[in-house]
Amino acid sequence: MTPVPMTLVTIIAEHVLREPLTADLRRLGARGYSIGEVEGEGTRGLHTQDWQGKNLRIETVVPADVAAAILAHLAARYFDDYAMIAYTSTVAVLRSGKFA
Amino acid sequence: MTPVPMTLVTIIAEHVLREPLTADLRRLGARGYSIGEVEGEGTRGLHTQDWQGKNLRIETVVPADVAAAILAHLAARYFDDYAMIAYTSTVAVLRSGKFA
Amino acid sequence: MTPVPMTLVTIIAEHVLREPLTADLRRLGARGYSIGEVEGEGTRGLHTQDWQGKNLRIETVVPADVAAAILAHLAARYFDDYAMIAYTSTVAVLRSGKFA
């Protein structure tokens, strides 16, 4: 079994977005995802600390075109109104038949 | 101190596999690992949601040959019977003498 | 909106370092970070298990020069006295205006 190159998408976002984000991921083609809890703190501009609190850390491993669609959707739908960061990297993946 | 290129292996698996997986990692050459809790949801084939629940997210940073041995072992030992995804990426690593 | 290449820094460290590490990150130029809980186990040298317990998993996405400064600081300040691992990788990042 040979690992397959795919794109790991990681999203750090507010809890209130859990349901809409996971629905978005499924609709855009993700076959699975994992959600962890993190505490975050961030700053913007002049202030040392503009927000802090519990956030979601969502990971999904998807084909590159699905990753691009996810990021484009996040930016268009959420970035004006929510604190969110999303980043991608290429990973080599093995999945069991039970997983996906 | 210069960062060293190594392979980060991430494994998302069912809780029941915690003890066997960590024993496997040690036996195959990992000198340390971290385990976090995630919630997961996955689909396979025709069904929109085939499993969901709490999973382990295990990370270990190892030489490339150890990573290859880990992935080969996971596929041979677990993939027929368990929902599991494993992925690797290359990272630049610094470790304290206290760590490993 | 185009993803920007940045450096993801991941630090696994003892809980006691939470406050000093996050202060370090801010001072060295990180605009935000996320902290998760992991359980860890590590070995060094001859012993099969030298430490285990709860650790912090801190992530921050920063420019490459900030990442280099963070790793150099960690090595100089903490590596002699604490169990710690830090690793970096390049990621493609989108951030909302609300985030940073």
C-alpha cells in the first residue's frame, strides 16, 4: 500500500461555526474530518490582545482541488465576520477501507 | 542548534487502539509521541455518515525509515478491521536533551 | 484571496511553561497561537520510559524569520532544563481580518 499525496486543511475557528463548517466540508467533498479543542489568543493591529478563548481545530485530508474549494469558500463566507485561520500542507496519506 | 529534517507521522484512530498503537510505535523506533483527543466523522461510499465519535490523534516525529515502517505496519495490522487514517509530512525539528 | 506561504511552528512542552512560552511568542512577533492538551510519553537513552504526562501542544503561524527566532530562543532558554520538542513546516495560509 503506497501513501498518496493529498492536502491537509487545518481550520481554527470559533465554536459557533462547528455545524456550518462541518456541513460545508461535507458538501465541498471532504469524506471525513477531525475536530479538536484548542485555546487561542490573537492580536490584530495595535492591540496586544484582541480575542482569546476556546476554538475549534478542524482537520480534513482532501484532494488538492477540494482544499482549494474549501479555502475559497471560507474566505468568501466567513472571513468578514469571524476570527478564523486556515492553512494547508501536502501530506502523504494511508487510509483504511473502514475510514473512507 | 540547527533544526533536523524528520518525518511527522499523524495517526487518527479509535480509542481501543491506544495501547497496541503506542506499543507499536515504541517497538518500531519512536522515542516519543503525543496523544490528543479529537471528534471525528467519516463517510464511506454511499452513506453520508458511517461513523462518528471520539478518536485519538497520535503524533510522533521520527526518521524517514521509521515512518515508513510505521505506515507499513499500520496498513498490514489494522486497516482491514479499524477506521484509521495516517499521514506523514517532513518537518524541521529541534529537541531538547531532556526530551529524547 | 490567495494563500500566503508561512511557517507553522508546533511546540510540545510541559504545562509549567505555558505563560513564559506564550509571552515569548508574542514578544518574538507571533500575532496569535492555539494551545491544545496532549498526553505524551518519551524516552531518552537507555530507559524505555523517562517521562510521561500532560503536555501543551502550541501552534503558531508566523513568517519564516519569526519562526527561526522562536526556535533559537527555545533552544537557548529552555532546552537544558525542560522536555521540549519544536518543529516547523511551511503551510499556505488564509487569515480573516478578524483573526490577525
